[in-house]
Amino acid sequence: MNKTKIEWTDYSWNPITGCTRGCHYCYARKMANRLKGRAGYNEQEPFTPTFHPNRLEEPLKMQSSQMIFTCSMGDFFGPEVPESWREEVYKVMERTPWHTYQVLTKQKVIGPDERQLFPNNMWIGLSIDGTSGYWEHSLVSLKLCSATQKFISFEPILGDNLPDDISGIDWAIIGAQTGPGASPPGRIIVREVVERLQEAKIPIFVKHNIRKYFVATKDSWWVTREEFPEMASVGI
Ligand code: SF4
């Protein structure tokens, strides 16, 4: 597990890495390519989905309660990830109820058919960038699944293909693309998302990387919102 600078979590933990989806802005793929042949990343295909059983026990070594971004270097629900890998991860989550595990996906959340109940301390989030409607089935599956906290990460927010109905969602993150050649977020789109979330009374975590695009005016007071779902403050 590694301490991370991502503002909405404490640590990243990657017992499963890799993804074949091919998002052009994928930070994890760039990082895996940089690390190829090292740190568990395959020399030839560093971003191919891979299970790292040697990393499974890492959360057990940390006795204090932490927020843990799980599988930040891939897609936990990717179609190439076998259920048996995920099951090993769920077992660790269940053995460490003092931690909160945050999982993000762009795929359909697998459940509740295959697994009736996710671990109580597992939050599941859908990553929506607004460039296309890939998220439609995934959002339905997220709403139907048994996760105790369901969230949407609008990061990087790049287009306006976004859900109108965000009922049943407990939390949202908004962030911009970063790095060389990053596309700025559409100001109107971001405001619309914030308004929609606000109307639905959904807590919003606005990442620092989006603040520079919005001058602090009466209109953009929301850029400093760093909220969490209620359960975050009380523990699970
Ligand atoms: S879904 Fe996530 S991990 Fe997969 S390519 Fe896209 S950004 Fe990278």
C-alpha cells in the first residue's frame, strides 16, 4: 500500500492491476508503462490485467483506520478480471473492518447476481467522463448493487454526456484532467453537474485540480467543497 496525494483517500492498494479499456488520458497505464519489468508490472504488457497475491495482506498490517483507494492502477470490474481475484480482495476487506475501501470502475458492477452482498466497508464508484454514454448500464448496475456507499467520480470531466438521474447516489467527486496537454473542463458543464448534485443533496468533493479553472467569485463558492458521505465521519 502506498500513501497517496489523492485528496479524497489516504492510501492506494493494488492487488489487481491493469485494464484494457484504453482511455486516452489513463494515468495508470502511463505509470504501468514507466514501471514495466519492475514492481510487479510485466515487461511486455505492463497494463494487462494481473493479480498480485503478494499484496493481499498489506491492509492487515495497518491497524489504524484508513480510506483505501483499491485498484487505482486498473479496473476492478474489468471484463478480463476473474471473479476469483475479486473474491480474494473481498476476503481481505472483510478481515479488516476498520478500513474503508473505495473502488472505482467504468464497467458494469458485477453483482448482486454473483455476490449478493459486498463487504460493508466497500464503497463502489462509477467513473464518468462525459465523452460518451458508456456509463448507462454501469450506472444501473451500481444503483442495484448492495454497496453501502455508491458514488460517481466525474474526473476527468471532459464532455456533457452525463446522467440526469443521479438518485440513489451517496457521494460525488469532480475533477479535471491533469498532465501535459490536459483538456480544461467545460465551465458550464461543471456548474450544471454541481447544481444537479446540490439539488439532489449529494455531498460533493471538488478536487483541487479543478479550482484553477474557476475564479473565486460569488458564483463559484462551491469549488472549496470537500464533503464526504455521512458514513465517512462515523466509520463503518
Ligand atoms: S477505465 Fe480507468 S484504468 Fe481503464 S483505461 Fe480507462 S482510465 Fe485507465
